[in-house]
Amino acid sequence: MTETAYDLVLSGGTVFDPVAGTHSVTDVAVTGDKVTRIAPSLAAQGAEVVDCAGKWVLPGLVEGHTHVFENVSKVGAPPDEAHLRRGVVAAADAGTVGASTFAAFDRYVVQPAEMRLVNFLNVSVLGLIDFRFGELLNPATLVPEDALAVAAENPGVVRGFKIRLSEDVVGSAWRSLLKTSLALAADAGLPLMVHIGETEEPLPEVLGLLRAGDVVAHCYTGKPHGILDGERVIAEVREARARGVLFDSAHGRSNLSFEVARKAIADGFLPDLLTSDTSARNWRGPVFDLVTSAAKLRALGMTMDEIVPRMTIAPARLLGLDAEGYGTLAEGGPAHVTVLEDTPETTLPDASGNSITATRLEPALVLHHGRRVETTPWRGLDQDR
């Protein structure tokens, strides 16, 4: 009997199945752009064998919240360099792009990128061009018919909408702007991502308006009107989750607080989505990338079993990318694979001026459609850029 020959075998790693919620030490065989077999003792049948012993073998990572409108928005990071070469094979831009700038985003960012990109379209036609100027301070920039038209014409890219509710973005008109945004999202049949932190009114006032499937970004923010009351998560947050509202960790330059995250995790409140909120302002630090954001939350109490689905299958399902095979690692599926390894402990910062000493996660190998991606090494805050 002739043995099957595989192009590549990832041998002896801890392989995660985030759909089943399981992991085991086994091999993963790849032929062309497909995962051919997941089983022990495949190495002898591989043309190329990569020793993954002691490493984590995951579905290619899916970033649910980033900013990648490079060269147009001041907050746009380079998608392939900041994400793909750091283990992320698919990502969603979260509100950098508005209806008036979408065509440029699609042509100059989405289409040339090696990785799969989608977005949450900003409800303001302006999008997030510059953090110094709130895109909804003039409420007239929210034009529902423009947002709906772009979403209808571009279903392969537009997977939701985004509104920032900080007072410096919306002023005192937050409630009417949020209601209009929710109505247009309902018309499109898509979720609305809502940025919290420094809102005019406490968080329960916002949560009461949200629907199942909507996303609260920056759930571990240390800014006013967050999810905690002292040491505990407020009841209204748990009630919102119970009715289907999702919560996104979204590190960002100014939102992840180790103190808030540690208390919330200890209280049993984990994010539904683990994201980095990468931007041009933070991908060289304090955020760095998705895997570093994950390492920080692991140091604060989350396990790898809890982390992996929140940066693979959960965002893939929210974004509709699971239908394309993203977020899973299965026989017959596309060969999107990220192999991570632990590194020595180092000092990692949050967005509130605090730091912890933690073991980082580093991409040792990345496959997208079976093609090996050249990874770039992590650089700490104290190293040359």
C-alpha cells in the first residue's frame, strides 16, 4: 500500500480545534492550499517536516479590530507588515473608513493586501482620518443612505458599522447618533461596533440600546464609564451579554488597563473577542500586535484554551469569514495556520502607564492558503525602529 505524500507536515505541536474547544499533541499535514490530515505520526510522509514540539499550532489568527487605512488616515498601519507577518491572516478595519473614502480603501488597501481584509464602516462619511478631530462632531456627517449604499454594493468587504461614542467625537448628541446608527445597521442586517470610554453618560445608558450581535469595543478600558464598579463587573454588562451583546478587548493606544482587565477576568468576565486595535499610533508599542495583546491577557489570568477561540473562530463568525474557512483548522479546509511559541519573559506595557513581566507569544510559522509567510521579529519599546 502506497503512503500518502504531503507537501508539509507540522509535527508534534499542540494543535487547537477552537470549534470543538479541544487541543491535542498531534501532526498537521498540508498539501497545496489545503489541510490534508490531522493525526499523529505523519512526519515520515512529509516532503518537508517542521518540528513544532512545545509550540501552539492554531488556525490562522483573525483580528477583529484594527486600523489599516495606511497613507490616508493618520491612524492606518500597514496591514501585511503589522498583521500578516505577525500571525494574522484576516482582519477587520474598525471604522477608519467612511462611505466617502471606501472606494480608496478597497482599491489601495484591500485589493493589494496579501491577507484577507474586511471592515466595519464608520457611520460618519468622513471615517477616522485624524484622532484630533471627532468625525461626528458635525452630526450631519452621519448619512445613513450613503452608509447603506456602500454596504449593499460591497458585501464582500463591509461586515458591520462602527461608531465612536467618546464625548470628544460625538459631543452631546450621542444618543440620537447611536439610535440612527442602530437603525441603519438593522436595515443592512449587520452588527454595530460601539467604542466606549469617556462617554457623556454611564455605560448602562449605552448598553440598554444595543442589540444581540452588536459589539462593545474596549471592554477593559480604564477611562471613565467602563465595565467595573469597584472590584466587580456591573450587572448591566452581564445583562447585555446575556441578551447577546458582544464585548471586545481592543487594546489600543489608550484603552487596555491591566487593573481593569485583571479584576474583570478574576470576576469571570472574559472578552468575546480578543483584539489588538492596532493602529499607526501603537503597532510599535504599546500594542505591538495581536499575539502580544493575547500574551498580556494570558498573564492576567486567561488560559490558551480561552484565548484561542477569541482570536480565531469567534471573530471569523462575527465577520462571516468562517464561511471562507477562516478561524478553523480542519481536514479538507484551507491551510491557514499560525504556529506560536513562548519566549522568555519581558516587560510589557498596557495603555494606562502600567507594566507587567510576562512570557510573550511569537509566530514561529505562518501559512496563508498554504503559502509560507515571511514573519518579522518582535521589537520591544527599547529597540531601534
